[in-house]
Amino acid sequence: MASSPYGYSPSIDEEVALRREALVMEHLPQVRLIAKRIHDRLPSHISLDDLISNGVIGLLAAIDNFDPSLNVQLKTYAERRIRGAIMESLREMDWAPRETRKRSKLIAAAIHRAEQRVGRAPLEEEIAAELNISLAEYQGWLSEAQYIEMEPLEHAPGEDDGRQLLQVIGDDEESWPLAIVERSELERILALAIDRMPKPERTVLSLYYYDELNLREIAEVMGMHLSRIGQLRAQAILRLRSHLERVWLSHPRRKV
């Protein structure tokens, strides 16, 4: 243990604390980056500083539980814990208004009814008509819905490509379709559902979840307004959620 020029030697506990503090400062930019990415897709009243504070809690947990023998970098391991801590804080906050959550479910149900009626993926005008609201009001609902169609609570390195679209579509653990059908079958069902989607929505999903562009970058690529890209992404997710719910309810294992 190194001594100071004045004969003082820090204790082991002090050295551990100093090393922990140094690691926190080293990885703080990572916390800010993750928090900013999540914050960009939330309503303006959500505080970025609060997200960063909760992200630091996740970082501390990652530092304290990190095992170098696992051959994984701390930065990679910490990302999951940081994101998880931030998303858990949002869940506890219940930041999305109940009305917005309710409308999200109404949209998914309307998509299902409209698809049965027209025999194909319904247009926005047809979904709005099913909800008995104007197209402008429906697009307003989509703009709100994009805030609750968040990315997965945790993103583990090496688990699938992109941002795990399958987990985003699962509404909650009880309705998660993986409990009903095998993953490979679920992926096949999703691929077919995506193929039936309007091309702009397919493009947004591909650029966002697999090419990992953010919404602003997608808006530039597609030459559309940022808010419109958010609406298309929300609508695409709700289409897939509606489709999977139908598959789940009709699956033999679901019938009692």
C-alpha cells in the first residue's frame, strides 16, 4: 500500500472508495448519454437530471457487482444496469397519463377491427374511422402513444440484433407471447406481420431497431418531420402488438 509523503497510508476501505469514485467519474458520460437518449423520447416535464441520478444508481450497482473474470468490459456490463435503473424509475413514477395508456390500447383494438373489416393492414383514415375520431385527432393520439412505446427495460449485449423489437412489442410480462409460442415461431409471425405493413412503417422499424438510428436521423433519411416519424413508429408497434395478441388468444395453449 502506497504511503503519502507525510507518512499517511490510506486504509483498504479508503482505497476501494477512491477507486469506486474514480470509476463513477470515468463512466458518468455514459450515464448522461443513455439518460439523454431516453429523455429525448419522453414528455418535456420529465427531468433529465432525475434520469441521470437514477442512472448513476445503476452505475454504482454495476461497479459493485462487476466480475472481471467474466471477460466483459465494465462499460458493456454497466449499460444494462444504467438503462434498467432509469426505466425502473420511470415505471415507479407512472409518468405516462392513464388516458394515454388507455388510448394506446384502444388504437390496438381498432387496428384489429379495421383489419378484419377491410381484409388487409388498415390505413390511418380507416383506423381513425373505427375509433370514430378525425384523422388529425388520431394522429394526435399516436403522438402521445409514442412516449409509452418505450424500448425494452434492459438490453443485454449479445441478445439479438438491434434493440430487441420482440420485447418492445410485449405489453407486460403476463401478456408476453414468448410464454405461449416458441421464439422462432414468434419471429416468423412477426416477419409476416411486418411484411404486410405499409412501407413507411416498415422502413421506420428497420432503421430504428436494426440500424439503430434515432428518430431525428430517420426523419432526415426519409425526408419527413420528426413528429411524423414518431407517429409511424408508434403505429407500427401497435399494429404488431394487436397482431400478436390475436395470435396469443387463438393459440391452443391459451384455450382452457
